[in-house]
Amino acid sequence: MTPVLAVSGLEVRLDNGIIVIDEIEFELRRGEILGLVGESGSGKTTTGLAMLGYARPGVQICSGSVQVLGNEMLGEPQEAIQRIRRDLIAYVPQDAAVSLNPSVRVGAQVSAILRARGERGPFEDRVRSVFERVELPASEDFMRRFPHQLSGGQQQRVSLAVALVREPAIVVLDEPTTGLDVITQDRILREIRRLRDETGAAMLYVSHDLATVSALADRIAVMYAGRIVEMGSTESLLGRPRHPYTHGLISAIPDTTPGLTLRGIGGVAVGAGERAAGCSFVARCFLATSQCREEAQEPAHPTAGTMVRCFEWKRTPPITISRNDERLRPVAAEEAWLAVSHLQAVHRTRAGIVVAAYDVSFSIGPRRSLALVGQSGSGKTTIARCIAGLHVPSGGQISWRGALIPAKARDRSRAVRRDIQIVFQNPYESLNPRRVIGAQIARPARQLRGLGRADAQRDVALLLDRVRLPARIATRYPAELSGGERQRVAIARALAAAPKLLICDEVTSALDVSVQAAVIELLMELCAELDLSLLFISHDLGVVASVADEALVLEKGRVKEHGPVASLLRDPRADYTRELLAAAPKLPESVRAKGAP
Amino acid sequence: MRRDTVRRLPRGLRRLPKSGLVGAVLVAIVMGIALFGRLVTPHPAAQIVGAPYLGPGGGHPLGTDFLGRDLLSRVLAGGLTVVGLSAIATLAAYLVGATIGMLAAYVGGLTDALAMRSMDVLLAFPPFLFLLVLASGGGPGPITAVIGVAVIQIPGVARVIRAAAQEVAVRSYVEAAVARGESTQYVLSREIFPNIVSTVVADGGPRYTGSILLTAGLTFLGLGLQPPAADWALMISENRDGLTFAPLGVLVPALLIMLLTIGVNLLGDGIARSLGLSRSGELVES
């Protein structure tokens, strides 16, 4: 059977000649889903767009061939490419909220595609049938709605409908579920799988999330620094990764196995223009040899249908998992340090009052870690902000080491402000872009611990070392650091106060998986070394499973379940927890089982 | 301004775009005339040297004004007041307006509402009416002019600064400072202000232009500087009767004021851009 999509020798460069992706080569057969996985900056979206013969402004497709059902997409006249885009290949962009035209009714957005193809109306029946196919209400009323009147999941379905109404042979999906909550994501993924089965379309599914892709794709291609470093069937790639990077990625994926120890990949991903002569992964690789540094890797084929770009692939070990069962043992009840009782919090918006926390109670003892789990809008961040003194609760009490503490941070004693420190979600906003790193870390040490300038400077070096960053970073500005490095600096800034409780508000959700795992590893070590208690806020049950002793599951400000993480994951009581658990993306059982000791 | 920000400025100037360079040259020329021209006047500015409204020539390259004073000397001597008074007024407006704007954005709530509504009231006065009332109360003169122009500029500054500061005030690094219990003064001067500098610089150009025009207008109306002082705006007013037969007395000072306003605008935009700031305050590589 001839492939519906054949790519060979694809190369895309920036206008200034720097290579973004090169030597991209793969095929896609009818009804097949190929997952294209990579972390930010790996060139996966550029590759996805090149399938449509398109490159974003500032980059150019330089050479190679992309054939859609035998039609060449590259270097052909614009009209020919547009005809192919219209009839044969569709693109589903990442953020439906942005990609749908906000001023056009959703039904009209779908029929516009048919009109553009030169077809004659009326289109109502076809629009209705495609809406039915993506499980949207096909009522007259629904089709007359504007995109902002739909939920995020519905918007994404409209995007799918726009792509599918022309019955394309190939659909390129670029992170179609990123930004959706896990339950909605799970539904959309099922949808995509069903649509593939029904229509027989081939799909290229671009994503940063290996766990999501593993549930969907027949084959997976892993990209790093603009090249496909490993490709194979989902089963073989996950079960027996041959590239050290794939190995690292799999070990870094959070799973809902309680107590699983995540292992991150050290170092920083290679950006465009930073490629070395040899393998781009060499600086982060545990198998690197001098040959890897100097020579370019030709693709090797360990078995039929698999490809790996690594000299040392035979030495890549199988996946092993390690658990920290220590943490799962119940601990004798100690006096609680932080005690939150009957906390209530609201947000006042123009639309009215939104309850963010309703009668929430919990406590955290010394050296314990508690997680607040929930989707966006569950109130978990608001609860954290109440404890940090950034949001004034409308009811309830917060006490620290036996004494009630005031609601506002500035009314609290210096000792309390010092003991409770918070690290925020967005690494790009948590550091002042106008001050050098050293000054930002030194400030809490000076202000909260009363250290002198010289002592604070000495502390900065120690703290940077503690978060595994080189001391020279102290004189840099935040813009010169990667997201993961910034988050480490934010942790160092919190530690500068010598706190007893660290509040981590979604600290890893903006990071790549391999970096996320490294930050979590670091947090776990710090908690052990410094006897910290941890309040960990996350939407990701997998992350929570490897971080927390205890968890609170929240939905719309209400506590749905509260208990030790291990029992909560093995035997969830609340329906909502069960639903979250079922929807959480995870690697196939076989991968973890095979690796189990 | 923060030390870190100041250290970036020279680097920014070196990366000035072409339009900014043109602006810098214009500003340098006009400022040069305004600041140092008084040192090289061929005649004392107030001395009558010949017949009124003489054309160029005979030791008077630009001719004479309505009283027969040397125009070149008066142009050389008359810049400092326009340039200087409007600069002082603009700075004063920023000092007060930026503080009000940042406080309103950071503290929010009632403070915000009170501050911004009183700014709206100020904004509702027609500027020249306000200046006329002020001059009739305080008497015409440079101090009245500076205070008047500054007060007129304050609401605009406060609004722009508030909008910029609101965006910064919700960033996590500001929240981190709040959680540490930092003082309001610290948060405003160390965490917020350095991150809205690009807005201040970009806004400062047109704002200074506005001050120049207001000061000049005020002087033209006879409410600022008083004769026989040499002043560009005053010259336009004094010599306008001779516009048809000795136009240089009006055109030269008018041209200088125009070049200064254009130059300041181009330079301000250029600096804001070359500081390399995107709207989020992140440094962008260029």
C-alpha cells in the first residue's frame, strides 16, 4: 500500500540560515496515527506545518519533499498547494479559542470551508452531520452561537469539525488538547481515535506529552533539536527505548503509581543554532562517548520499522522504575504546623461572587507534604494564596504552629512571613526581569533574616548551588535563563528566607516533562535535606503521586476527598477522584510492569 | 530609576534605530542652541541695534525684530526658557503623576477609585481656560507657567502609568514581594517602576512635546514670560505683525520649536524600542 503522506529530506531554516529542522523522513499510511513527540523548541510544530507546505514568517522550507497522495507540497505554485490543502490535508491548531474567528457563528465557520471549495449550498445538512460526528449538539441554536459562548472542549470540537467537514485524507493535529483539563482531554482523545476509525484518515499528532500520545498513536517519532532521534511502533518504542533521550523522557513521565520516583534529564535542551557537530543530545546523555561529540549519527535500524539516531543504542538500558516506599508508610500523628480550618474564600467579579473555597480544612505537620489537586477553577490556587497572605479569606481560620495568623502578609510577624514561602506557577513572571538573579535571591535573606550585604551574598552562592545552578548565574538577568532554570531561581529565592513550609503553586506545569521531573527531584531532595513541609498544588495526579504524602481533591472549591495519596490512588472513594484518575494520561501498563523490579 | 535600568540605557542608545538617531540629532541641535546660544550672541538680546523689521544683511544675518533688536541674538538667547520650563514642568508632572498612577494600580480599591476620579475631574478642564484662571490668580510669570503646565499634564501621566503598572502589579515577582511583607515604597520603586520604564520613555516624548507647546502657547498669550525677555514663543507673538514683510522673526523661532518637538518624539520612540522591551517587560533579543 502506498503511503498517503511521504516526507523525505525535509529541511527548514530560519531566514538567517540557522537550521530549525533537518533530515526529517517518515511515511504515514491510511488510517494510521503517527505521534510526533518533542519538548519545546524541538521543531515539532515546524514539522507539522511543513506538511501543509507552510512555514511561519521568519523561517523557510529549504529542501526536501512532502508528498500528499503523490502530490508534491514543496516548491509548487501557490494555487496547487492551496488546492491540496483544501481537499486533502487539514490542520487542527493548538488553541481553538484563538484559531476560531470570534465574530463568526460556529456553524458558518464550518460551512465557509465548503463554500471556499466552490461547492453550492445549502450546507445545513452536512454541517449538522459533521457536528454530530464530533459529538456537538447539532441544533439550529447551537450552530448560531459564537465561539466565546462555547466551553474549551466544545471549541476544540468545532476546530475538529472544520478540519473534518472536507473529509481529508490526512489531518495534522498540533497539540489539540493542550490547555484542556484532563477529563475533557480524555474525551477529545477518544473522539479523535473514533474519527480515525470511521473516516480512515491518516493523522499526524504533534504533542509534547508522550503519555497522551502513547494512548493514541500507532507509531511514535521522537524529536530532539530539530531531528527525529527515534521512531518505531508505540509498543516497541515505549517498551524498549533505544535512544537515551527517549529513555529519559519515559523515566520522567509522571504516573499515578504512588511513590514513583521521577527522574529528570539534567541540563538544558539545545535551541536552534546551538547544534554541535555530533549528536545534539550529547551534553545531557549518560552514554555519551567522544565519537558522539564529533561525528554525525546516521539512522540505524535495530529492527524492521524502527529507527534510532544513536551510536550507542545497544547500550541503552531497559526502563526501570524505582519507588520511594519510605514515604508511603503512615507516620505517627505529630503536632500540625499549618492548620487550616473551615476556610472560605470568594472572588468578586463583574458577573458576581465566585466561591473559590468552601469549608476547607486540613493540616500539615513537620516534614510532611500535602497536595491540593483539582482542575482549573477548583480553588486550589486561591487556598494557597490565602495561606501565603495574598488573598483575604471570607471565613475560617489559618494557624501556624499553634497561633492564629492574620490574613494579610503585611500584618503577619516577620517570623511567620519567613517560615511560609511560596513559589509561583509561571517561571516567566516569577522573577523581576529588571534585576539580576543574585539581587533577587539576596533580598529575602536580607529583609526576612536581617543578614548583612556580605552574608546575603555568600548565601546566594550557597542557595544557587543547592538548586544545582552555577554561581555565575547570580549576575545574569532572568531573560538569559530557561524556564526550568528560572523556576530553580524562584525556589532558591524562597529558600533564602530559610522557610519551614514551602508552598508550590503548579510550579512545574509550564515546564517540559524532562525538566519537570528534574525540578520535582530537586524539591524532594530539598525537603529531605532542609526538613521542609510542602504544600503542593497541582492539576496533575501523576505529579502528585510522586510528591505528596497526603492529598486533597477539590472541585469548585469543595473538598471531594482527603486522605493519604497511596490509598487515594489505589482505592478512590469519591466519584470525582475516580473520574480524574481514569482520565489522567498514563503510559500503557506494560511499560511500567515490564520495568518493575 | 534603578541602577540596573540605568546600566542598560547606554547599551540601548547604541542600538538606536535610524529614526531615533535623526531625533537625537534634531534634539542635540535645538538643545545646543537653547543652552549655549546665549554665550555667543553678537549683540545683547535686549539692545536696539537698528530700524525695526530690517531684512537679513548688514551685520544682522536674520535682520531685526519689531523694535529693531538683532533677531539672531534673540533666537540664540531665547531658547532656554521654552526648553527648560517645559522640561521642569514635565518632570514635575511625572513625579506626581507616576506616583499617583502606580499607587492607584498597586493599592487598588478605594484608593484607585478616588485617585483616578479626581484625575478625571482635572482632565475635564479645558487646559487654556485652566491656565488663564491660574494666571489671573497667581499673576503671569514663569513659575505660574511651570505649575500650570505640570498640573495639566498630571492626569494623562497618571492614567498611562496606572495602565502600565496594573499589568506589572499582578506579576508573581510583585506578589512574592507582597508575601515577604515589603513596604509599598519598596514595591513601587524596586519591583514595579523599573518594569514600566519603557512606557515612561515612550510616553515621555509626546508628553514633553505637549509641555513645550503649552508653555509656548502660554507665553504667546502673554501669561508666561514677560517682555523684554528673549523667548521663542514671545518672539512669535511680538513679531507676528511683520509676518508679511519680515517673516524670519516668526518663522525661525517657530521652526526651532517644531524641530524640537519632532526630535523629542522620534528620540523617545527610538529609545523605548532600543531598550529592547516587549510589552510584557521581558527583554527581547534583537
